[in-house]
Amino acid sequence: MKGRSLSVLALLFCVDLPALGQSPAGGLAPVDSRAEIAAALYAASATQAAMQRAADATIRAKQKEIEGLRAQIRAGDARAQAALTAAEEAYVEALAARDRTYAEEIAIFRAAVEDIAATPEGAAALARFNAGDEIGALAVLDDLRSARDAARRRRAEIESASEGRHNAMLALEARARGKLTTAQVISRYEEITTLDPGEAWDWVRLSRLYRDAGRLTDALRAARTAANTEDGELAAFIELGDVLVSQGDLPEALESYRASLGIAERLAASDSGNPQWQRALSVSHERVGDVLVSQGDLPGALESYRASLGITECLSTASDPGNVVWQRALLVSHGRIGSVLVSQGDLPGALESYRASLGIAERLAASDPSNTVWQKHLSDSHSLIGSVLKSQGDLPGAL
């Protein structure tokens, strides 16, 4: 796993793997950060200059001790490394205690070196620098810096998109109130999807806005992009199906709706008590039924509509009986079933469905007499029942 992660790192940072100290087995060779920091400080030009200024028997003795320890390591005695690191640290501290100018200079250099060695990649580059490949080490560190700069810019873009997303939701509300145009809200979502293209719902909302503006080609592009993201497959496939229906491509729309249905079935099965997944399952069945009606497959459409109705009835009964969203969904489902039954010549069945729809419409209209949507549903239900009664020869009832 470590080898795979390093390979990804190399691709992202455009870094040659050996430059980071990769071992032959494919992992990152272990680097003693403390030892590399100590070696870098000891070998620093500032340290060498301070040596010349403070040369005395004590300093020379410490230098001789360090050289002896290095000789042991070159001879294969790895146990001497800890003693070498401690000796180099003590040496630098002794010089800093004697020379205030050096102390200030080496403190700045120490901070930079410690920051570089804070990551495995930086520590490996520092080891390369200490080993004499200063140019190669600097190239690696420059690449790392460029990659981190890109990551910082990306992080800023995502944070900006997050703020823009919140503002765009308010813009949608302002549009619903007639204070902003569709084009003005579209420009906001276009900016957000440019900054952060990975959010499926941004593309879904942009697709809907494009459809409202009559830009079906752009809507299709946005819907397909939404369907290709990882976090919004369900809503994205429903939106894609809606766009395809708008373009008259019923076969592909049906395929998209069935894809959403499959996802909704899996989600609903994984959490049967989640009303959101149950509603999504109901909507997917409904959309499939709509396409089947347009294709002339009335039995298939009836089966889909009844599946949608069954789910919605469970939601309205068990989840939230007073929820007007569930009630309206029930009303619409009964109406769709009634229309299919009329087309099949089953007028008694259609009348039963339309009357069920009427009962819901009456309750909704009574709960909010000023709501024109509920009044329209009530009017439509009466009209549909009247049409069936007329077809059955019940003219007084129809009237």
C-alpha cells in the first residue's frame, strides 16, 4: 500500500521516485529526520564559518569526535548514528552559545530545515542534499512546493465554491420570488461548477436551470456530468431522464430512469425506514411509468404507477400523514392510474382512482383555501370524474 501511495504521489508531484529515496522493494526508504537535520546544521556554511572564528582545542576535539563517528558509520557500524547525531547537535549548540551572530543565523536555517524534514518526502530530499546531491534535492523540493501550491489553490477554489453554493441557494429562492432571472442564477452555478466540478447536485440544479431557459443541449451536458460524479447518481439519472424526455429521446430516457430505479431500490433496501430513499424509489417508478405511457406500453405503465402509489401510501401513513408532499404525490399517482385505466377502457376502475384523487384534493384545498395549486388540483379532479361519468352515460352526475 505504501508503494502504491508513493506512486500516486510521484504522479501528482511530477517527482522521480528514486529522488524521494524509494527502496528497491517499492517503499519509501526510512529516513532519520533528526539525524538529517543535525547533519545539515553541522555542514551549513554558517556553521563552518563560525568554526573558523571559534577554533580552539575544545572545538577541534569535538570535530575530531564527529569525524571518528562518521568513520565508524562508513565502516558499517550503524549503531554509531545516534552518537553522531547527538555529537553534531551538541557541536552546533556549543558554537551558538559562543557566537550570538551565528546563533541567530543558524536558528533561521534550523527552522527552514526542520520544516522541510517534517514530511517523509522532505526528509528524503534533505538526506539527498546531505549526501552531496544538492541540485537533485532542490529539484525535488521545488516540485514538492509546486504541488503544494497547486493543492493550496485547489483548496481555496473548493472553499470559494462552498461559499458560492450557499449564495446560489439564496439566489434560487430570489428567482422563485421573481427578484432574479434564470440567466442570473445560471451564471452563479456555472461559476461554482467551474471551481468545484465534483458536486453532483450543482450539475443537477444547473441542468434544471438550463431546461427552464430552453438550453436543452447545455442541460444534457450538465445532466451527463452529474451522472458521472460519485455522490449523486440517483438524482442525476432522474434529471438526465427528464432532459432526454424534453428532447424526445424516450428509449434513452427510459434507460436512465431504470438506472435511477435500480439505485433507489438498493438504497431503500439498505435503509427501509429512510423516507428520502422511499420517496426516490416512488419517483423513479413514476418516471418509468410516464415513459411507458408515451411508448404505448399501458400495462407496464400501470404496474409502475401502482408500485409508486404503494410506496407513497406507506410514506403518508407511517412516516408523516399530514405531509402535504406525500398527499400531493398520492393525488398525482391516483390521477395517473386513472388515466391509464381510461385508456384501457376500465371506466369503473378509472372512476375509483379519480375519486380517490378528488378526496385528497378536497382535503388539501380545505386546509389552505388561498393555495391556487390545491384549487387547481380540485378543479382537475372534478373535471376528470365528469368525463368518466359522461362516458358511462351518467349525464346528470357528469354535469
